Amino acid sequence: MRPRRLSFAKSLTTGLVVAIVIVQVYPLAWLFVTSLRPAQDFAAGNPFGIPSSLTLDNYVRAFEMADLPQYILNSFVVTAASSALIVFLGMMAAYALQVLGFRGSKVVLGLFLIGIIVPVQVALVPLFVNYARVGLLNTYQSMIIPLVGFALPISIYLFTSFFQYIPRETYEAASLDGAGPYRIFFGITMPLSTNTVITVVFVNGIFIWNDFIFANTFVFTEGLKTIPLGLQNFIGAMGSVDWTATFAAVCVTVTPLLLVFLVLNKAIIYGLESGSTKG
Amino acid sequence: MKHKKRLAIAGVAMAATLTLIGCGTPAGPSQEGEIVGREISWLLSRPADGGIITVVKEIADEYAETHPGFALNLVTTPDRPSYLQKLETLAAADQLPEFFDTDATPFTRKLVDQGKLVDVEALLKDLDIYDDFRPLALDYQRFDDGSLYMVPFEFEMEFFWYNTALFEQAGVTVPETLDDFADLCGPLRDAGVIPFALDGQDGWPLARYMSYQPFRLAGPDYLNELKRAEVELSDEVGTHASEWLAELGSSGCFAEGFSSQGYTDARDLFTSGQAAVYQIGTWELAALTSPDLPEGVKGNIDFFTLPTVEGAVTADNDYTVVSGIGMGISQKAFDPLVEDFLKFLLSEYSDRIVETGHMSPIAGSDVVIPEGASELYARALAEVDNLGDETAFPWDTQLDPTTNSRLQQDLVLLVQGEITPEQFTKTIDATLAENAPKFFD
Amino acid sequence: MLPHRSRLSVLVFLLPPLALYVIAVLFPILQSLVLSFFQWDGITDMEFVGIDNYIRMLTRDDIFWKAFGNALVYLAVCLFFQLGVSLFVANLLTYVGRGKEVVKTLLLLPAIISTVAISFLFQEIYSFEPSGLINQILEFVGLGNLATPWLSNVDTVLVAVSAPEGWRFLGLYMLILYAAILAVPKELEEAARLDGASSWRVFTEIRFPYIRPVWITTMIMATTYSLRGFDIPYLLTNGGPGQSSELLTTYMFKTAFRSTDFGYASTISVFIVVECIVAVGLIFLLLRRRSDVTS
């Protein structure tokens, strides 16, 4: 009796997992297939049916309508610079707050943590006006500064949580060897934090790569447009959309992130698993 | 008391930080002095690969050849809400570029009152091209006091396109009055057809329907009084319009789920033969007369103009004619170069835009019909010679923005039968009372 | 505290991040707070109106209250997916033998697609005329009478716009919870199993208490991100039909950038900040206290 029940439970588990995976992945597969459908076929027929034929026309149109490589480059610059800053500054702050420690560190930490719960839209108008005054509008920095600012709190939170788990003795031993705060930071804390770094970069990287709101507010020239902003070029007069070309563009712009993700997949999953649970 | 004072001081300090220094010395439209080449910008909300941008780019390149140092930087944000957000933040920071797209909205009016825009009427007269423009094209850009601060670049008429085969199949004919619309829907539905294709996602198409009855029953002034809350939407005219829309909804005139259908969905419903009527402007003529239309649709598309109503005060040939989003010129950045370039642009523009199959706001150039388009293309454009001299203004450019949003949202509820016409008019009146005074003092 | 630290080293490490944070986040928030006492359209002079914006928000604005209620439902749906379903999947996964790694990767995939694309996608999935994916499936399994225009029906739209947000990050939260479950000492579970405890009891009495701290972190992350949710409802329905899917964030954004009512928009954002603080406070109050008792 028991083995049969077990195998039933097992196949039920497998079935459920497979079903959930399908729910998570099917829409993305559909997106890809649609990007290969002839535009007419998509407009007239059942969008979820099997395409009558496949074509690369949509990709040709997508590249004609917008400077996709430029958008990808811009998104890359913004994401890379922001991620580096988020990691480095986050680690520094967490180090000062958690490892070095000082009177009032709890208050400062609290101040940072407020940032986790503030909606980014709050800052748009003031930031714009401030940027205009110092001539920062329409630059990479105008996107990077608020992106980093709003990501810092969660980064600091994750790093401080992680630093709690580095045993005190590690530091004490290093101190006895005569290592100062700077050497400890670069020699011990940083190398130990790899997993948390991956978590921070991955979680924030997704948001930054896809940020629309700051780019849309602070950037005006074609040469600085990031991907989400560039995708807007596919919206035509009065709101008409060339759907299949848009999906083709989406596929093109997702590719770099997807590649990074697939290559680093193991590290990311490992990092997420061990980096985020030490809280 | 002390507390209040401190707040007020903080406020003044903030005001100082937030309001930017600027406000160049106001200058008359005509600029004396030398033309010095430099880069100028035009912030647009037009399709990136559309005819206008292509033509303007071409002209700017030619101008640059004879004017070293000149460059025109075209920045387009076709999605209108995103564009407006950008424009408003730029205006707030006093960073408006040389040219920027905008409608004659209450917000633009405020900019004008601040002296930030060049008086286009005076400018066009100075450049001696004022009289070449189609009067309706200029009228569309005017504020309700008649002043003109935007240059039009389009000229399009809005029609109801219908599928003659589907009409025949359902045994219905072109409606004579607006109030006949609802009677079409039963037979069309029985024939398995969606009566009216409607882009409910964007808000403006349904707002057009809202504007029709008042325009016919009370004329163009109704809107001007309504937006100032001088008349109430719960009056006879507004109530009739609201009841009419509710009836269209309850008669199944629009696709179920229209509110989540976008512009393209609506057009596709019509051009694929699933919907019988489609309200849209002549800017879609290429799609409506395309040789690639499926069988059963090709050759079966015809159009009618805005029907009248019993006791109409506007003529049959008065209906919605638009000249698109206009182009404002920043007063601060206005100099001889900007003026000279504009002069060149407008002298070249008309002959080239007609090559793309679109009408020009400047009369005199004949549209080149695209190859392969059906006879409908020329026939629809020929209506331009029969136009009256009143326009049914779209409400979305006239109402204050808060009321406009509320109107567009609640119209959907009204048509879906979630609220009654009475609730609808009451809500809009309350919203007008709260917000109109902020824009129309 | 490190023994060999100096005041200077603290400053060296703390000042750069703090400076950037103040410039990018704190100062603009303060500016917003001040703005909430003004009426300002961005171009004409600001006018001090005291607490009038707050009075308007709390007493005269029916959309505000509607949006507040909607935001809570949105939160509930997101939490259902991001905490409920993901915890369930994480548990399931511990019973799966082979293919775990592949499953984890696939579940994480939706998180990297931009919200613009996700909105395009779900528009097609929810469509009614022509029939979208969900309605086709309902038709197929014989529940055709349940088919509805999900994004136009005022009774379904709110859940319909909330689900994609939950869907998108399900994998991420699942992974975090899964990792926490892995950290539960195997001996405890084995011992319980030998005592004849069911999977359910193993979960409630051993696993869950053990992962409670991670659960709290996850909950705070999910809650605050959901309360800030904006993109998908904004792009999918723009708050409609009517105000059926309007959230506080979308309403605030529209008030600022469509109605150019920056003062009033700031008032709403002050409320959102307060709301988030209260939510996080509640989570701590309810969960920390209980975990203190059990541990």
C-alpha cells in the first residue's frame, strides 16, 4: 500500500512542478514564436494558434525602426555602472555600520532603510529640477544617480545582514595580526561577500536594466536612450503598435541579459540561495 | 502660529529652490540680427518613422548645407502620456527646447501666459505665409480666445468607415442620425459582427463619441462653457449625450472588453472584417485602402461623416477635423536662426508631405495617392472641398487634465453599464467644480 | 566593533554612500514633503495651502480611497503568489529528485523580462474578443461560460493586473525560500519522520519555524515592492476601467504628470510612504514577537 501511495505522491509532485514551470515559461516561448510570425498572420488569425509560417521580417523592421544596438549599449553602461556603485557603496556603508560600528549607527541604518519603502516616483520632480540647475540632465549620470540611490537601501540591508554572520573571531584574529580597517575590508570582508554581491547585482540588475521611469524623465536624445525607452519607438501615431516588430525588438533586447543569466546561472542561483538567506 | 510661520518660511525657501531662474527677455516675433548656425532641438510626439519626421529631417539636412553649424536634433516620444510627462517636467524646469509639440491645452495656455511661447499668428504673418494655411488647420491650434501659438503640420478629417458587405449581410443601412446608431447594433450582432471597433485603452476615441451629441445639439461653444464649469454636464444636452452612450453600450455596439483593446486591436478588428464600423481619421487611409486587405474587406470599405441629430445647430459638413499636435516655439530660444529655419521649413514642407500620401495644413499641394491604394483614398480626401467652417473639437485637448482623465475613465464605466448616466454627469460636474478654477481663472 | 578602527575610517566608509543617498533620495523626499503643503503646477508660482491637500485627500477624493483599497488587494494578490505559491513550490522542489537545477532556472526566467514586454504579453493573454489564452483554455475545458474580458470586467481586472507582478517574481522568492528550507537540519526532519509525522506536520512544526527569519525578510521585501507596484497596472489598463485597477502609485503619478498637480501628488506620496512604514511595522510586530516566543 505504502509504496504505491508514495509513487502517487511523487508523480503528483512532478506533475505539479511541470505545470508550474509551463505557466512560468510558456508566455516567454509565445513571445519568441510571435516575433517570428508574419505580421498579417498575427493581426488576422488567432494569436495563440500555430503560426502559418515563420519569418525574420519582424527583426528586419525592428532594426530599421530603432537603433537597437545603441539602446543595448546604453542599457549596458547604465546597468554596469549602477551595479558597481550599488555593490561598492552598499558594502562600504554596511561595513561602517555593522563591522566598524559607531554610536548612532542604528539611526543611520534606519535612515537608509527608509529608502526601501519609498516609492521612486516621489523623487521625480525634485530630482529633475535639481538636475536642471546643475546641468546633469540628459547624461548617463542623471539615470545612474537615482537608480543607485534607490537601490542602496536594499543593498545595505542585505550586506549588513550578511556581515552579522561573519564570526567576530575572524576580525579579531586579523586585528591581532595588525590589520587595520581598510585591509580587513579589502582582505576579508570583500572576498567573503561574493554570494551577497551576486544577489545584490542580480536583484538590482533586473530592475535597472528594465528601468523606464528615470530614463524617460531625464533623457532626451536618441543616443542616450536605454532599451525600455527605445521600445517606445515602436508605438506609432495615435497609439498604433507594430506588434510583431515590437516582440522581435523585445527578444533582441532580452538576449544580452538572458545570455548573462544563462552563463552565470549556476553562480546566480547559488549566490541567491546562500546570499539572501543569511538574514 | 509659530509653527505655521516656520512652515511658510520653509515653503518660501523651497519655492526658491524649485522655481528656476530663467525667463529670457521677451522679444517680438521678428528677429533682427545675424543668423548664426547652431544645433537646435525639436521635442516631438510623432511616430519615429512617420512621414513628418522623415520630411523634416530631409529639409533640415538641406538647410544645414547652406548654414554651417546648423543641426536639427529631433527627439520623439510617440507614446503621448510619456511625452506629456516629459514636456511638463521640462517646462517646470524652464528647459523647453527651441521647438516642442503641444496641443492648445489649458497647460499650454499657462505657458503662454508666462510668456514662454512665440506668438505664431504674428510670426506667420511676418513670414507672409499665414494666408496660405487652411483656416481649419489653424483654428484647431487656437486657444478659445482665438489666439494662435502652435504651428500645425497635419490636416486630417475624421470619418466613420464601414464595411458595406457586413452592412448588407445584416440588412442595415448608413445611419441618418446619431440616435440611429443603437439600432444598427442588434442586427449586426445577430449577423455575428462586432458593430463598432473601438480603441478603449487610449481614452480619446470614446471621448470623441462623447463630444458628438453636444456639438450637434449645442454647437462648439458648449465645450468652452463646460470646461469652465459654466454649464453643467447634467443639463439636457449632457444628459442626452450620456444616455446615448449608455444606450450604445447596452445595445452591444462595442466589442466586449473594448476598454482593454488598443489602437491596433481596434483597427485590426475592422480591417480583418470582424467589425462593421470604425471611427478614425484620414491618417489611417493607407491601411484602409491597402491592396493587402483580406478578401471580403477589400473593395467593401466606404465611409460616412458625422451624422446629424434632430434639431442640430451645426451643419452636416461640420465635424471633427484635426491638424494634429502642433509645434510651439520657445520664446527664450527664439533668434534669427530659428526664424529663418522655420521659414525655410514651411516653404518646403507642403510639397513634400503630400508625397507621403498625407494632406498638408498649407493649401495648394495635391496629395500623391500611394501606389496600389483603392479609389477610396482619393474619394475620402476629396471631402476636404466640402468642409464647413466649424470643427467638433476633441474634448481631450480642451478640458483641464484632471477632469479629462476622470471623463475618459468614467466614460468606460458608463458604456459598460457600471454607472448610470446620472451618476456619470454628477461625477464629472463635481470634478469640474474642483479642478476647472485652477486652469480657467 | 573592530578594535583598530578610527573615527576617520568610519567616515571614509560611510560618507560616500551616505552622500549619494542624501542627494538622490532623502533630499528629494524632503522637497516632496514640503511640496505637499503647496499647490503647484510646475510653471506658475507655488501657493502655500497649508493642510488643504491633506483634507482634500482624506475627505473629498473618492478616487484616493478607491485606489487605497485597490492597493491593498494588489498587495494581497502579490503576496499570495510571492509568499504563498512560492513557499509551496519551494517545498515541492525539495521532494523532486532530478532536474531541480533546470526547474530553478526556468522559474527565474520571467524576472528578467522588462515590464513593458510583460504588459504586451498579458494583454494578449487576457483578451476576450479575439479570444485570448485564458479564455481559450476555459473554452477548451468546458468552462466557456466563465470566459470574460478579464481586463475590462470591473470584478476581475484588479486581480488580473496584480497576477503578472506576482507571477514575475515567483521564481525569485521561491529560490530564497527554497534555500532557507535546505538549511533546515536534516536530522530534525528525519527524526520527526521516523516518529511517523506527515509531510504537512514536518512542514508546520519543523521547517516553517526554522525558516521564519527568512520568511520575515521575504515578506518585507515582497510587501514593500508590491506597495510600490506601478509599471504593470499602469501599462496594462492605466487604472481602468474607471478606477477599478487604479493604485495609489498610478494615481499619484497621474496627478503629478498628467494633471500637473505636483503639490497634491506629493501629498499622496507622503501617504504612500506612511502606508509602507505602517505595513513594515505591522509585520515586525506580528511576526517578530511570535518568533521571539518560539525561539
